[in-house]
Amino acid sequence: MNKLDTALVSAALQKAGFDLSDNVEKCDVVLINTCSVREHAEEKVFSHLGFLKHKKETNPNLLVGIIGCMAQRLGNELLEHKEVDIVCGPNQIPQIPELVKQVLKSKNKILTVTENIRQESPENPALEDFESVYDRADKRIPAQAYVRAMRGCNKFCSYCIVPYVRGPEVSRPPGKIIEQLKKLAGEGVKQVTLLGQTINSYKYTAGEKVYNLADILATASDIDEIEWIKFVTSYPTRKNYDKILQAMADLPKVCRYLHLPAQSGSDKILKAMNRKYTSQEYLELLEKARDTVPGIAIAGDFIVGFPSETEDDFEATVSLVKKARYKNCFVFKYSPRPGTIGDKKLQDNVPQQVKKKRNIELLAVQEKISDELSSQFLGKTVRVLVEGLSKKPHLNAEAGSDRPQLVGRTAADWIVVFNGPTSLAGEFAEVEITNTSPLTLFGKVEN
Ligand code: SAM
Ligand code: SF4
């Protein structure tokens, strides 16, 4: 979601005549798009602000803006930092080019956030226009784009800041989403990822018709140039589940990849988290997915060290991970977020060391499963949408040849690295897998 917002703001600034630079020494304006999900993300912003404060001492004209969730959460508190000139919430990002111009001229600080985020009107024409006008293929990952299907969240998981900074759940009109997909397809996009905090609760009523995510997937599949459609993130619920799984099974363009965070395997903790399912119900959802969509890859999220999580609770999570057999999962240490129910009512009573130990242990359990699943690809050929150079492009690259190490992903989201011509970036390639590690497949490509 933040990557999409950054792309939109970058495109809008370029349209307004600004040049983008990744060298702070050369910049007149620095904008930081922020995340509030965990304290650590916010700490990184504060440490970066310390660095920018120092820069401003030598370049007093440098303009510093904070945009996104932290801006919405902290508002004035951020503006009080001497080095901060603009504080702009996620719903106000369409104003960014104007705000920057204004502050460059007047040198006065500006704050713009939503006053009462939970009472925000569902219609937000400014955001809607901004989205359609500035959405474009991500230049850094050719042939791919994110498209927002929904904004906000209504789930109020007790640990989570998102509903308080992104506002209520709003589904975008299907016509707008499809129009945007067609535009992106025309610009060479081959893979789109539909975004929503709980994408499977997408619901849009137009007269008699109520559209759900399966409807969007079906219409998107009719766009010729779009070859792969992914969607994240899903909330574990039966509602619309069968329809969405059936769409994945029936529509070849819909990738067989489901990100379905469980958060915990302990029913006591799930209840305290305000997640509306038990571990058994969650496992039944996975079974249903595997029965309906053969070969589906599933990814999960977990929080360890939630208030009052005992060793037994943690063992229940380990047991769930073993049964779930995820392709991969993301594990986070509980981080109390001010203003959430978890922070107000529960004590962050699992010591940091215990959180760390559980985090490492759970990842180790998952690593073994990922290793078993990835090794099944050995000797097989997989279709990959190539993103570009890998993090270590020099690896296995013969001197003088134009075959650096490239990276791409399969439809089921497996990361694949191989050596090949850079011209493959943004193209599909057939890669024969010659080696595997838990999270990466290694292979070779013919062309
Ligand atoms: N909407 C998605 C969902 O419900 O699965 C994910 C939203 S959140 C941005 C991404 C992940 O961050 C969550 O799945 C959760 O595991 C983790 N997370 C959220 N709040 C957290 C907190 N206070 N401490 C630690 N991890 C947290
Ligand atoms: Fe946060 Fe829960 Fe909403 Fe996901 S579903 S964004 S974890 S409140």
C-alpha cells in the first residue's frame, strides 16, 4: 500500500515539474512516506529525521515532509520537530505537489490530516482522481503494477493501528478499478496486484448488483494484455471464500497464491486479538483452498509475544504452522501501538528476549517447511515474470557476457534467480530449476 502511495506521489510530483533524485545532497525537497504498524518503523523515521536535521544546518532551504500513516497518527507532534515542514496524512496525498510549492515559496509549515478519521466520508473524489490519473506501471519493476481495490479497514484487530490511520473500509467502484487496469495494460503491464487490507471483503453495491472480489477477478481476466492477477491480503473468513477460490480455480490468469494471515495458533490469543476465527476454523479454510485450487501456495503472518502469550500458546502457534505448510510466513514481535485496544487494555508483558526467541524459533519451523516445498521444484521448469537484476547481479555472471543474475517470481510467488540477459526484465521466462533454498529457487534459462 505504501509502495503504491509513493509511486502515486512521485508521478504527481514529476507531472508538476519536479525531478526525482535518490541523492539527498542534491535535493531541495525530501518526503518520507511512513508506516505506523510497528514501533520500529516509526523509530527509523525519527532517526532519519535526525540525519535531515543535520543536513538542514548546512542547507537551510531543504524542505522536509512526512506523509502517510505516521503523519496521520502524530500530526502536530511531528510538525513540532524543527526540521519538519509538511505533515500530510494518507488521505491528503493528492495535495502534495501544491503543498510543496506553497512551502517552498512561503517557508511556512503546513499540517494536513483527517480530523476524525473514523468518520471520514466514504466518497473521496480527490483521492479517487489522484489514483486514476497518477497510477502507472512501476518503473523499478517493469510490467507490474499495484492497484488499490479498497481503502481502510473495519476489523479492529486489537493490536493494529491501521483502522485508526487509514480510516473505514471503502471499496472502490469496479468500473474505476477496471478502467485503471486497462490503462495500465495499455502501458505494458502484465501483472497487477489488487490491494486491500482485507481484500476478500471487497463489496460494492451498484443498484441491484453487489460486486465481490470474484467479480473483479473475472472482469480483470478479460483484459487481454494482463496475464497474471494477484491480490493481497485476505482475512480468514468464510464470507465470499468459496466464490473467490472458485475464481482462482476457474480463471487461469488469477495466480494460485493466497496470503491469509493467521496471527496465532492459540484460540485464547486469537480472541484477545479480536480475530474472529479459531485455529481449527482457520485450518479448515486452508483445507478448502487446497481442495478447490490444486497447487495453491499459501503465505501467512504471525505475531509472537502478544500480551499474556504463554509457552503453551506459542506451542499452539508452532503446531498451526506445521499443519498449515505455508510457502513462507512473516513473523513479527508484538509491538504495542498507542490508541489501539491492545495497548489500552492489555499489558505488554512478554519480555523482549522471549519475543525474540519465539520469533527465531517460529521462523526455523517455517524454514524447514519452505525448504521441503521448494525442493519439490528441483528439475522442473517454471514460468517466471522477470523483475530485473537480483540483489547480487555479479553472481555467476561470466566476465564480458551480458548475463547478470536476474530475479523474478512465479505465479505462486516463488522467488527465482538465474543468469540471463537484462532484456528479459518485464518479460516472462521459462526457468529450469537446478538448486533450491527455503525461500529461493535457482535456475537456468535457455535464451
Ligand atoms: N490487513 C492485513 C491482515 O489483516 O492480515 C495485514 C495488515 S498489517 C499492515 C501486516 C501485518 O503486520 C499483520 O498481518 C500483523 O502480522 C503485523 N502487525 C500488525 N500490527 C502489529 C503490531 N502491533 N505488532 C506486531 N505486528 C503487527
Ligand atoms: Fe489491521 Fe486486522 Fe485490519 Fe489487518 S484486518 S489491517 S491486522 S485491523
